[in-house]
Amino acid sequence: MNVHTNRQKLLFALGPLLGLLVAFQGWPNELGAKMAGIAVWMAWWWMTEVVHLGFTSFLPMFLMPILGIAPSSEVASAYMDPILFLFMGGFGLSFAIERWNLHRRLSSWLLSKIPTRPAWILGGVMLVTYSLSNWMSNTATCLMMLAVVLGIIKTLGNPPKFSAALLLGLAYSASIGGMATPVGTPPNLIFFKVMGQHYPQEHQPDFFEWALVGFPLSMSLLIICFFLLKLFFFKDEETFSVNRSHFKEDLQAMGPMSREEKWVGTIFLFTALAWFTRNPIHLGSLQLFGWANLFPKGVKVDDSAPALLAIFLLMILPSNENRKLLSWDEMKKIPLDVLLIFGGGFALAMGFESSGLSEALASSLAFLSDWPLPVMMIGVVAMVTLISEFASNVASIQLVAPILVALQMQLGLSATSLLLPATLAASIGFALPVATAANTIAFGTGKIPIKKMILIGLLLDLAGIILITLFELWL
């Protein structure tokens, strides 16, 4: 008897069986129960990897229409969300950077400045990523840093544990960094919108007041994340068989930057600048202009526009090698399975909303009104964290905000008692590849074991829940 084969068959069968059990229990309604069943089925197959993750991502496209949750056209549209074009553009930039060895130059420069112990490199990458995502979208930051991180991994010989730790550090620090400032991630801006709508007479927190909470909270979570990754991947504290002089010599051997490197580097920097300056940046009384305001009223552009413009330029500008800076053959290296994981996650989030499952999960917070405030906060933060593992961070806070506002008014709580911790919790989603775009991008490299991601992510989720509650109570 082939034990391994039988085990695989059992794990395979448990996916739909668990889904059926959840679907038949009927909560919160017929469609919501069916959607919950699909989510459990997908989560089981994603966690066990009994089938390819890309194949699992097809389940919403197949099941949601035949179960009456949403028509095929709506489900299919989720698989072509605009963020996928940002993803394609970011990967195209990474391919061009790799093609002209700019990643080698950047990684050698970074590694020449810090000790080559794994923990030092991990800490350096996480701190840079965190700092960038304070001001840029988490996805754009992750994509921008991906080429540098992959360059470091390649330069050091693709060590498996180090590769997984560095990529997880990249994804997690991109999400954590968004908590630090009002402009770091969309849920923070939603918080200010809800405050203005429902509490117009209350004091409205400004950029500085948010940062007084956001920076110490996010930095504390970043430090915990660093030590968790260090614990799981760097127990031996081994050093690599190279030292900083090797990278200094490598920089000298490469000589001055080539024409192609300069072009790719310039396009990369302008794309990053465009990501950074798309929306107005509020620094207390100072407001920096956003270029998206140049378009006529009603015209909306997102971060995918600069990314696709960069690809367009790279594919038309010539090099000295009688070819373009980026070829279509290189673009074909974009991993299809990652696009499907993105699409499956978006379809799952859409199904949660259209079936009423997300609303039911959010409404279940109402029972917390009889609990002490600290317990209530933990419950709110935990529920929002759970929702954000399957839905987008924007959807997570949009769903619970109206309920929390009503709950706060009913109990006579301050405007920020539950709303602020819930907003911060929307940025916590570290366990699943589909929880955030940054998670999906990092996982899509194929260098992160899914079980390690789930375990470390759950521990980081727990740390985030505790930290957010403690900071809110301290305030």
C-alpha cells in the first residue's frame, strides 16, 4: 500500500467534504453558507498544497456561478482586476533590471555596506521596504523592492532558508509600513473619511497625531516580525562564505553604469516617483500636489498606469545590442499561477461581499457590546484580521466601519475607541498568500514553503492583535 498516495487522496477529498459540511450548516444564509464552503475548500487545498495553488484558484470561477452566488461575467472580471496590471508592470520592470544586471549592481552595493550575516541583510531589506511603504502603496513598494531582493538571493547562491526569510520579510514589512502614516494604505484614509462623516464635531486627527500612534506601533510589529523570521530561519546564525570585500570588488569589476542600466534605472526611479506622488500627500498643514489631480474630474488612474507606461517605454527604447530594453519573450516569464492566485483571491473577496457573508461576519461583532472594553477591542481586531485574510484590507474596514460607529455611539465610547484599532487591523493579514498583494507577489517566486508562511503569518497576526489592543488602551 502506498501510504503517501493514500494520504494525498485523503487530503484531496477533505477539501470538498469540509466545504460541503460548512455549506450545509446554513449560516448566515443559503448563499453565504455556500460561499463559506468554497472558502474553506480553497483554504484547505491552499494550506495542504494537495493540488497546485493555481488550480485551486480556479474554484471560484467554476463554483460561484453554478451555485448562484454570482454570474460568470462578474466572477471573471475579478480575475482581471486592475492590480493585476500593476503586478505585470512591476514584474516587467524587474525583468528589465535583471536583464541589464542593474539588480546585481544594487544588491552588491547594499551588501557592501552591511555585514553578510543573514540577519543583518534581512533587517536591512525590511527596514528599507518598511520606510518606502510609509509613503507608497504596499503593492508598489513590494514590486519595486522585489528586483533588489531577488538580486541579493541570486548573488548569494539561492540559499533556500535565507530566500524564504528575505521574501517573507519583504512582503510583511511592506504591509506593516502602511500602518505608520495616514497615506500608507487606503484603510487609513477611509478612517479619516468615516471620522469626518460621522463625527464632524469631534477633533479630527491630523498627520502628526496619526504618526504618533502609527510609527511606534508599526515599528514594534516590524521588530517582532524580524525576530520571528530570525527564529524560524536563522537558528544557527550562520554566515555566508563571502564578505563585504567580495561585493566591493564586484562593483569595481562591473565598471561604470552602461547606457542600458541608466535608461532602466531612470525609468525605474520615475515609476517609483509616480507611485509616490499619485495622490496628494498631507504633512500637517502642508499639502504636496498629486499628479492624478491633473486629469479631468471623474477620470481615475491608479498605480497600474505608471507601471504599464514603464513597460511601454522599456519595450520601445533600443539598446546597444540591437534589441529593445525589454522583450516580449521576457514578459512571458510572468508566472501565470500567481495571476490566478491573485484572481482567485479577488473572486473570493467579491463572493464574500455579494453573498452577504462578509456583512454577516462583520455584524457578528454586535454581541461584543456586553463585554468589557479591552475584550471588545480584542474581539473587533481579531474579527477584522480574520476578514482581511480573505478580503481586501479596504473591504475589511468598509464592512465593519458602519457597525463600529453605531456600536460606539450606542455605548457612548469615543470616536476612535473601536474604529481606530479596526482600521489598523485591516492591514494585518500575513498567513495566506491571497491575504495581501504583497503576500501573493512574494509567494509567487516559488521560494516560500506554504506551511511556514501560514505558521509565521498566524503568529504575526496574533502579535498584531495584541499590539493594536495594547496601544489603543494605552492611548
